[in-house]
Amino acid sequence: MLSKLFAKKLAAVVLVALACHVAPAAAATLPQTVAAVKPSIVGIGTQMQTRSPAIVFSGTGFVVGDGLSVITNAHVVPNELDGAKLEKLGIVVPDGAGVRFRAAQLVGLDRQHDLAHLRLEGAPLPALRLGNAGMAAEGQALAFTGFPLGMVLGLYPATHRALLAAITPVMQPSLSARRLDARAVAQLQRSPFSIYQLDGTAYPGNSGSPLYDPDTGQVLGVINMVFVKGLKESAITAPSGITYAIPVRHVQELLDR
């Protein structure tokens, strides 16, 4: 009788232990994450029916929020549109063997951090989740997806691995006054902020690409080429394997405006 009672109690303890043990959620592989990220990657450009080509690509963007918000770099968005010729700002998405243009409106601009917020009308697109600044650490493996060299290689999203090599000031003071130019002086006069230095090569068409965690797909930054070209190194003409990205907290601040 005692042995049966002991056996029942032992079985109950085992069942409770098994019920309390929850296996950790398996992280997605990079191919799985890339497949989930790609539908949210869009080209940024303008359309003018009287122009050849009618669609001009200027950079990469990605969809966030409710599926109608698109984030990209501010320098990717033209300062002016030719209203007389009905030039439109919008996104460019693959459409079979060609591309399709979808008009968008510029609703937010943060030139200091080189970010822009566009809004679409109509049906929402798959959106990426934003991470937070605390998720990024030096030495972390990351990935970014965009359109290197734009439509020169065709509008096919390409993914690159990157290591977060350093979290560094957007610009180091020049060692010599002779090296200071108008852009450098203007940057030094702004409020300093940190950017992500990446051990990975990006190209001009990658401007505005999301930098994300390869396990979760959460966005941790936005690839930026202006700071590379104008303030850090001429990686556009001679890629060196160093790229920079704007931390995601500045994206969230822009969306919250």
C-alpha cells in the first residue's frame, strides 16, 4: 500500500516537473529570417511619366508600424519634386520581371540623424518590428537587406552579414584644422550622437536598409552612406568593408512625432 502511494506521489512530482519545464523558443536561422524580412524591403524613388526611365531609384526603405509607414535615409528623399511634370515620390517594389511604383507622402524628416518617414495609402505591406537600443552590443552578429547599387543589379533584395565592430561618435574631431570643411564644422556644431560601425560592406543603393538581429528580424538600425562618404571614408568609390548605421532609437523618435 505504501509502495503504491509512494509511486503515485513520485509520478505526480515528475508530471509537475515536466509541466514546469518549458523549452526555450528556437531562434530562427538566417535563411528563415531573411525570408521573413524581404517582403518588407522596398525601393525608394520618384516617378515621372514623361521621363525616361519613368522611375528613378534613389535608395532602400523598409516598412514598419501598421504596414503603411516606410523608413529610409533623409538624403534618399529628393529636396524638391517637379510638380509641373507631375513627379511623384514613392516606393518601388518588384513586380514579376519588372517593377511597380506606389506613391507615398513624406510625413517626417530628421536631417540630423539622416532619417525620413514616408506614408503609403491603400493596402498595408508586411512590417518589420523595431528593437531597442539595449539589444545592440559590440561584437554582435547582425545582417542588413537592401538593394546594393539599386536597379543596376535588378530590384532583388540582397542580404549581407555584418559585425557590430564599435559604437562610435558620428564624427571624430579632425586632427588638423586644415582638414575641416564646411560639412565637418556643421556636424561638430550639432548635438553629438553615436552610430554603429559595422564590419560589413554596403553600397550606395543600401542607404536606408534595415540593420537587424539575424535570429529575430528585429530592426536595430538603419544603414547610412552619407556619414561614410562625407565624414568617415570614401567607401562609395572604394569599399573598405566598413559601414555605418543609425541606431533604431532615432527611428522610434521620428515615428513618435
